[in-house]
Amino acid sequence: MEIVIDDRSGFCFGVVSAIRKAEEGLSAGEPVYTLGDIVHNKMEMQRLERCGLRRASEDELDALAGSRVLIRAHGAPPRLFSRAKESGVELIDATCPVVAKLQELVRHAYDVMEPKGGQVVILGKKGHAEVVGLSGQINDKAIVIETVEDLIRDVDPSRPIYMISQTTKSPELFARVSDAIYDMVPGGRSNGDVIIKDTICRQVSGRYDHLKEFAGRFDAVLFVSGAESSNGKALYEMCRSVNEATYKIESAEDVDPSWLEGVESVGICGATSTPKWLMEQVAGYVRDLASDR
């Protein structure tokens, strides 16, 4: 059986940097706290917790005085930085540089829209840490939409619009929502009061076309991703659109041997939150299954 791990799957540079900063902090032998998962992958979080990483909620900041708390690659709203300072918490800021630039853009968008009664629209997953951090840059005055239906329901086409996107959304969804905006506003694409910025991370968006080609090469595809990964859900659906024999798993334990019956080639890929070591474990499990045939 041919078993291939996609060499372009795995952590994006923002996640790599955040994990490195967490490991550097933990190397001193003292715990590091994180407000939520550093990465939306259960297996990687369990590994980091064995190294001393601890999870905490924003409500617990006051009790963490003198401790170190890591800001994830997703970023955080300004109120969290202020509260941490007031609580005597040392922050390790691991905000992805791409997200940090997008936070600046959100503030700029608000400065442009506010004087003329316009709307700042964020295409993203409601409640996602990155989106919470982005909206928090302007005191949660952004309109967060997930679908074209949300757009039609929540955005006023008679008012100026400035739309940006969560960095990990799919380019196809961004294009559909952009087209829908131009369809609903007076003057369509010639409307000068509509500003749409494609802020999807290029390292992420480049994986879509690549994985389309990759998924189509194999009899079966095992897509390794955490259940909570927004990027993982989008990339999995994209792989499945070109290869129905695509299966989403969190670890090797989730592999159903019946999926591989009669299969001669297996592709293993994953999300930007999927560690390479986990895909290698899955590959090893599949090799063992194949050798037992």
C-alpha cells in the first residue's frame, strides 16, 4: 500500500511560533497558563500539558497574579491586556503577526466607517478566539457574519460597508460573500462606499488548491484535525468534495480498518493546527494495518 503524508499540511508559522514561546516559557520549570487552547488539537494540547501548560479562563486572571499567561496566535482584545496588567499577570504575547496586522486594519476600518455611519463586517466564526480579538479592537462594534444568509439579515445595504475576513476562512466563501455584498448594495461594484479586503492568510489559502490536487490522487484520504478547528472543518470539506473517500479523524485510534479495505493508496493530510508527529502516528498505524493483511 502506498502511504503518503502531505508535506504542506501541519502547523502554520503562527502556531509554530506560539508553541515555541510556550515551550520556552515552560523550560524554566514554572507553569504557563493559556486562556483557551493554544492550538485546536486535543493531542497537541495534551502533549503541552504534560510539559506543564495549564488552561485558565479570563475570569481567573485576578487569581493568576505573578503568573505567566500566554496570548495565543489567535490574538486577544485590548481589554484582556489591560486586565492582565491590573491583575499583575505577566503576558507572553504569541499573537500571529498576520493577525496583529489584521487587528490594526480593523481599527483603521472603524476610523473610516464611524464618521459616515458605516459598518465594519467580519466574515468569521462567531465566538472564535481570533474573531473575538478582532471585534474587541473596536469595542465589539463589528458585525460578525458566517454565511451569505447572515449578511442579508444583519448588514444594512444602504449604509457604507467595510468587510474583512478571519485569516483562516475559505477563499470560496469569501468570494461568495463578496459577490453577495455587491449584489445587494446600490450601484453594485461601482459603489464607492463598499470596501472589501481579502485578509485570508496566504499560507492558509494556498493549501486549498494544493489539497484539492492531493486528495484526488489517492483511493482514500485520512484528514487529521481537532474537532474544534475551524480551518480543519473547511479543509476537510474541500478534500471530501474531490474525494468522497475522505475521513476526518483526530488520531490513529479513530481509523476504521474497513475504510481501507481494497485500498491501494492512502493520503494523510491535516489542518494548520495539526502537528506533523500526529500525522506520522496515523501513517504508522495504517502501515501496521496493511502489513497484517
